[in-house]
Amino acid sequence: MARGLDPVQALTLLRGDWHTGYDPHEHRIAPLCTPLATQLPHAVGLAHAARLKGDDVVALAMVGDGGTSEGDFHEALNFAAVWQAPVVFLVQNNGFAISVPLAKQTAAPSLAHKAVGYGMPGRLVDGNDAPAMHDVLTEAVRRAREGGGPTLVEAVTYRLEAHTNADDATRYRADDEVETWRAHDPIALLERELADRDLLTDDFVATTRESAEHLAADLRDRMNATPPLDPMDLFDHVFTRQTSQLRAQAAQLRAELDAGAEGHTEHAADAAAPAQEARP
Ligand SMILES: Cc1ncc(C[n+]2csc(CCOP(=O)(O)OP(=O)(O)O)c2C)c(N)n1
């Protein structure tokens, strides 16, 4: 969104569409992908290639605390350091990978410590402190741009809500822990800090709140509108030339969809029949 992307475009994949919703080249944002941490080796390859071509690029690769347990995390950081690729790895450590707390994810003193083993600087920062985040990331980007190689940044924060609406977070963490972190909400902290420095007017706060509510309401409305999806699209862009297995699977789905559509018509007819009979 900071690069002018429509939030509905950014969320297209999560509505079940087969494409990422925006042009990665136009916005210089890689396509979203569901498998955890695969974006990290992609970022290293992209940054390394850009440097070889003399393109002034620094890749920012983001991952969660849980994602740092994936093999891709290790491979990406290792190669980034060996090649001195211009990449900044930003780990959003929000304490949980769905229900798994960080203590079950790693025995390292911090995730930032892992940088030492790869041979790159590691930075541990309060992820709820916006100016601190800005400082640390600006320094990491500058180092990468000047040829100083990658940096691993661990931003410590907390996931206030459940992982998804299918997750009941009360089963694995205490309410008072959540409330303690709620008091450190990064937006409230930034607002207080700016107000303390007389950099914030009531007018600006009111206008910003109003436009944020408007943006959220508009996003909800547009996300709730049923997207024009055809499940058969699923098979179109997997291979340049479709395999026989995919053709068979496509035919099977087509048959199931057609049978389902007929089933719906029959149900609709069943439902309509008694009403017709009851008519005088
Ligand atoms: C390779 C892989 N394994 C499992 C999953 C299922 N999964 C989706 S999100 C998630 C937890 C991610 O936790 P974390 O990396 O800490 O990120 P967070 O969502 O907390 O920001 C898991 C296990 C997945 N998407 N990909």
C-alpha cells in the first residue's frame, strides 16, 4: 500500500484467485506465496541478479518468527552472506506461529543472534517503536546499497488477535499477556510520542481516523463482493504445455462441477414443487 497498491489487489490471492492481483514488475513487489519462507531465497536471487546487472536494488524480505525454522531461511541467509547480496531480512517476531510460541521454535537467545553464524550483522529492535524501526532499516538498506551485504533485523512485537478466524487463541495464551501488549500498540505509541513533541494536531488525528475508517469500510465492501472466479482457471497457468495428469484432473473437476450444477437445479426444482402444488 505504501507503493500505491490498491489493498483489494494486494488481497486478491487470499480470496481464492489463482493470480496475485497486481503486476510485480510495475510495483516492484514479488508475488505473494503461501509456503512459508520461500520468498527468502527468491529475494536473494533477485538481489544478486540485480547487482550483477548493475541495477541499484535492495531487496526487503519479510518473514515471521515461525518461518525462521524453515530450511529456506537458512539457505537464503547463507547465500546472501556468501554473495554479499543487497538484501535486508526483516523478521516480524510476533511471538507465535499460529499456536506455537517462539520458545518451541528456537533455542537461540534471540533470532537476531542467528546472523552471527551466517556472517552478517544482526539487529534486535522494538518492532512497536516506529522511529527505531525506521533507523535500523535505513541503516541496513544503506549498508546493502553501498555493497556491505545483507543484514538480519528481528523486530519484536506481538500478535494481538488470533492467527485467523479459524484459530482460538485463548486455548494457548493468557488474556492478561494480550492486554499487557495491547498497551504497547505501535500506533498508540507513535501518536503519544508525536503529541508529546507537539507534532500532532487534534484536527490531523480526527481526519486521519476518518479516512482510515473510510478505507477499511471500502475494503470490506469490495472484499465481500463475490469475485468472478472460474475454478477451471486453476489448470491454465501451471505448465506451458498441460500434462496428461492435469488434463485428467481438469476433466474430473469439469464433470464434478457439471454434476453439482445439475444437482442444484434438481434441488431448486424440489424446493419449488410443494409451493406449486399448494397453489389453488
Ligand atoms: C511450508 C509451510 N508450512 C506450513 C504452513 C502453514 N502455516 C501458515 S501460517 C503458519 C504460521 C506462520 O507463523 P510465522 O512465520 O511466525 O508468521 P505469522 O503468521 O505469525 O506472522 C503456518 C505454519 C505454510 N503456509 N507453509
